[in-house]
Amino acid sequence: MTRRELIALAGTAPAFLKSGLAAPGERINMAFIGVGGMGTNRLRGFLKHPDVNPVALCDLDATRLDKALQLVKQERNTSPELFSDYRKLLASKQIDAVCIATPDHWHALPAVQACQAGKDVFVEKPLSYSIGEGRAMVKAARAHQRVTQMGNHIHNDLPNFRRVVELIQSGAIGKVNRVSVWKTSETKGLGAPADEAPPRDFDYEFWLGPAPRRPYNKNRSHFNYRFFWDYSGGMFMDFWCHITDVVYWALDLKAPKAVAASGRREIADDNAETPNYLEVQYEYPGLNMVWTLNPDGPPGFEQWGLGAAFQGSEGTLVTNYSEHKIFRKGKEILDFARPAASIPDSPGHLREFLDSIKSRKITSCDVEYGHKLNKGGLLGNIALRTGRRIEWNDASEQIVNDKAANKMVTRHYRKPWKLA
């Protein structure tokens, strides 16, 4: 798909989504692909909505699948159909929408194929393992006119980011020219267990999917997968979409022009790969941003485990998920004037998705927004892993003058998996 085709499809999205194509009835038949930690959390959340009818569950771990089944039986007194292969689930014509809460390297394939099968898609952040996958997800959603939502719940479940965006866009701190974003990182290692045979109730070969074949190690699957390059991008990518969301939203950022990074993993007795010390420098038009991953918070805000600081010509605004502060000349300002609220409150991240399934309106964190946001983090990890400053051409979605780095824009899938 060319950039021109992508822009053309994106430009027409509101018209065809509002047309009411394939809108379900009052009850929404939902399937859940991946019902581990976050998957069960999402399942619980969706079950709170009476119009959600859980008709199918899918997981490669039979133990987790059974626990999810018992949860649905307890909450709804019903027994959804069980699957280990998401492709068989997607063949069901009764399913209106799917929730995908798999490891990162398994986001793109079921999301694209769900769109092709006529299902609306809720997919966890980070949107995709690679930039090329994110592009394919946008293409599929637009081509098949599907409602989508990236699971970035801070965007809608708390009002704080809305108030920050209003303040920044009103000029409360003047012109913003620098942003710092941070997240405290892990200090305790995973240990270094030996490779072993996978559990009998876990389909490890299928779980690897498009990723390279590796011996089974209990640290490389389930929650800890995020600390291995084959499947994810570390604590950095785990929180990039949550925290940087407010920066992209407030400043209407597009893609960075250039990215440089340095980092290391400094934990003894640990077989994980991704860094717990990381500095990524981003160059946007008229703006520099630094993203820091460190076991300690920044000076003066050590008590905030994560946050973003907008430095403007008239002051600095610092925010985390739930609160924000404004400083001028080093002193906190408590009586600053607030602009009138201009961003409507959200019905909630899950509720917005469900309402959009019925109205066919685009959600606030649909795959196009998710792709725009996600690729900044993915470029940071490419810069880190190549050890070079990279330059990015967003029109072509290519890294300029660096063939080795450009090969990392999308991944080479292990056979027989293909991203179509």
C-alpha cells in the first residue's frame, strides 16, 4: 500500500463508517482472542456492559482458557465456544467484534484477518510489533470499513489528559519547544532459568507464530515476553502509547524527522534483553522530545513513576495519568486561569468502542491514530538496536540512507505465516 493510498483511505473513513454498514443489533456478539493477564482484565471490563454477549474465547494456554470460561459462567451464566486457533474463531459468522489481547508479535495477524472477516476490532497497545504491521492494520480496517480501537484506556478512562490538552492548546504555557517523557523501569531481574520443554497445556509452537523459533524458556512467554526483542519492545514500548499519547494529542504531532538512542540492561542474573536504562532523542519540526527509561524518576519528580513535562515560552506543565501542575520560573502556580472545557468527556474507553460499533463512527484511538502514535516508539527501538541516529521519511514510511535499519521497519515472518 502506498502512502497516497493510505491517505486517501484515511480521508474517506468518516463517511463510510457513518454509513451504518454492517451495524449489529442491540446486543454485540464479542469474541476474546488472548485471555491471559490483560486479556482477562479486558474480558472483565467488557462483561460489565450488558449489551456485550461473549460468544467465543481463544487462547493457546488451556489453563488460562478454562479460567476465562469459568469467569464468563460466573458473570453471565453462559458458556462461550472455546478455540485454540483464532482463525477458526474468525470463521464464525455470529461474531460482530473481537478483542485481541495477545503478546505484541501477535497483534497484527488476527487484527488484519478479523477486518477481512468483517469483524470490528479492539486491539491492545502497542498497536503492532513493527511499523509495517501497523500500516497493514490501517489498510485492512479502512478497506473493510471496520470500527477499531487501540487499548489505550488512559486516553478515555480518566479526564486528566483532556484538561492538559486544553491547557496546552490554549497557550497557557506559551509555545512548547521541548518535551520530556519518562517512566521508571524494572530493577529486579527475571532470573535466568534453563531452557526446558514447554508445558503440555501450552501450544508454544503456535505461540511463537511469525517470530523466530527459540527453545522454550518460561521467561519468554506470558507476561515476561515484553522483555525479549522477538516479541515486544520492553518496558519502553509497554508504556510509550500510554504516556506519549498526551504529547501527540496536545501538540498534534506527526512523525519524528530523526531519532537517536542509547541504553543498556543493567540487572544481574537475568536473561531478558530489553533495556532498563534508555534515553531516546526525537527531532520533530520545531520540537525536541526526550523519552527516558530509568529506575529513578527525574529530579524533583522522583515520586512520579511516569509523566510528561511540556516546556513552553511562558512556563512548564508537568502531568502524569491523574494530575498536572504548572510552573513558572521554577515556582508552582496554583491560581492559573483554565480555558473553558472544549473536549467532551468520554463514556469510557470500552464503551466508546461499543457505541461506535453501533453508530459506525470512528473511535478516538482507532488504528490510524494508534499507528501514528506507535511508530514513534518503534523508531526509538530501531535507533537503539542499530546504534545509529536514523532519519525518517514519513511520506514513504522509510528510514533514509540506512538499508540495515530500514529492514527493521517491518519484520520477516517465519514460514508459513504471512501478513496479507
